[in-house]
Amino acid sequence: MNYSRSLQAALLATLSRPTPVIHVLIGPRQVGKTTIARQIGEAIGIPTVYATADSPVPLDAAWIETHWRRAVAAGTATGAPVLLMLDELQKVKGWSETLKLLWDTRSTGPDIRVLILGSSALMMQEGLTESLAGRFFLHRCTHWGYPECRDAFGWSLEQWIYFGGYPGAAAFIDDEISWKRYISDSLIETVLARDVLQMSKVAKPVLLRHLFALAATLPAQCVSYTKMLGQLHDAGNTTTLAHYLKLLESAFLASGLELFSRGVQRKRGSSPKLVLWNNALVNALSTRSFSNSIGDTIWWGRLVENAVGAHLCNSLNSVEYTVTYWRDGDHEVDFVIARGHDVWAIEVKSGRSGKTAGLIRFRARYPDAKAILVGAQGIPLEEFFSQDVRTWLV
């Protein structure tokens, strides 16, 4: 497949000129971070050094120092700037301290431009904020959206909603059994075993897997921690479950959205709304086929709602925006976006009831909130998914 994501062009332009910071590219596994790095290396027109730390053998500071010396040697030999790209860097022990030391001494040598890549938001951001504060610029490589899958693979909207946005899985969609096995074995298992369990000390790895599987069966649904405790063996307590949900979010797998409220206390005690960041993660673990899913209006509605939630989580910077939901008794708003004092209430309709009682109740309580209807009589689904989310947040 010869396809370039828009992020590739933006990064290429940035790294083609002198830069005062380290550029950091984070995102899920198998969405094209390495491909973007290699495409940049081929197009940038200066010497490049690429190395990956995605190894079963633990690596240390010597690995970083070795490839830095390779970049220095290339720059010294050619007299040109050099692009150093280090992939899955979060797996190298003490990576941020080592990189800081090397970066701060670069003024005495060639112009070394650095791009580092990682698939763990938690470990990357911890290292960046602890040791590299003021020295980096963060770029986010998200799951593939509908326009990218349409342009690259010719997918329909329904195919994207079902098969999600993993480009490597596109070759398997004509054989759904093989597609499900690929997603489960090559993506889900790899992320859980090699990424999530390396992020943080996980006392109950089996519970973490079961929690993810539970979330995949309940997309876009609010589930109380008490109910989760009843369904998960050896679940411990709600604090453990909340922590494990955060780990899954840091690996770009799933989020437990909190209840929107102006008061922090109420949010912390709320039942999370489970959103998988890519619908492939839902359907790979489901026994339903593509045709069965489309024919089941209730299940399809959940897939559409989860796709909207995933679109929001993937598109909106968590530093600037918060993605939550709202519920008061039987009244509910599917998603609530907040940025400072600005609030947007998003209601998703996918052929189900067109009632908007929850939206009406929410706006009565928060009269300054702006309402957005997606699907049915609102923004057509194809139009909504084809645009950057921030297009609608005006």
C-alpha cells in the first residue's frame, strides 16, 4: 500500500529545517508511526539513522548512546544535518535522562534532529515531563479515521464502523475469521502483553485482560464499578479497576469516560462509560459477523455510538478538552465535550428513537451548552466522521 497520512507531510516539513526541540510521535500500535518515520527518512534528503527498541531483550542507555554516535558520525562525515529516529523508545530503561544529556550537549557537534516514537502515552509522557520539560514537541498519530480508510482501501462508512481503522488488517476483511484472529493475536494480545504490562506494575494481569474483554462486549455503555466487580473474577476493588482502565487508555485501547459535572467529587464516584478507541477491538472479540451486526439495529447503534466516542477520544487533545457523558435518572447525553467554560452536548442517533429528552434536560441545567445532533435528523454520519471533530466545536 502506497499511502501517506497527513501527519507525514507535516512532520517532514518540520524536520526539514533546524528545530530547537525533540519531536515526539505517540500513538497506538499498528497505525503507521514507523511507516511515517520511514517515509520521512526516504523523502527528507539528509542522512538518517533509524533504530527500534521493540525487542524482547531489555535495552539500556548504551543503546541510545550508540545510535546517537552513529548520527554524529554521519553528520561529521557529510557535513549535513542528520535525522535520528528512535522507535518504541519508552522501552529503554532511563531513556529520558540519557536523551536529555545527549541533547543538551549537541551544540558542540553536527545538527542532530531527533524524532522519537512510542506506543505508550503514559510512559512517554512521564519521561518527557520528568526529564525533557521544555525540550520536546508532541505529535499524536491516531487510529485511522473514516476518510483515510475510504481513500486507502475504498471502504464504505459501514465497513469502517465495523472493521475499525487498523491498516494492516485491511487485507483480511474478506475472510472475517482470519480478520478476527489477526486483530486478537497480532494487535490486542501484543498490546496487552508487551505494552500495557510493561507500563506499570500490574498485580493482576489476568484481571486486566478480563476487564478489556468486558469493555469490548459493552461498547458505549455505562457500567458501574459494582457491576464490574460482580462480573470479573478476583477483581479486588473499584480503585484497582479504575487504575486498570487508565492503563488501557494509556495504550490507546479503551477509556472509562467520567460523568460530566461541574463538581469533581461527583465525577470521581460515577459509573464509567466504556469506549473502545477502535471498533476493530470490539468486533474482533464478538461472535457477530459484519452482516449480522448491520442487521441487529441495537448492536449497530452501539457500534455507531462507540465510533463517535472513539472519534472524539482520538481527535481531541486531553490537555485542552475533556470527553465525558451526562446522566440524570433516565435522561442521558451520549457525550459532553468541555474546553474551559465552553461545553458541547453530543447526542448520537443511528436510526433509533429520535427523542432528545436528555439533551433538553441537560441544556436546562447548563443553558450555555451547545447541542450537536449526530445521525438521523442531525449531522449525517458520513459528514461527521469525514471532518475533524473541532469543525463542529464552534
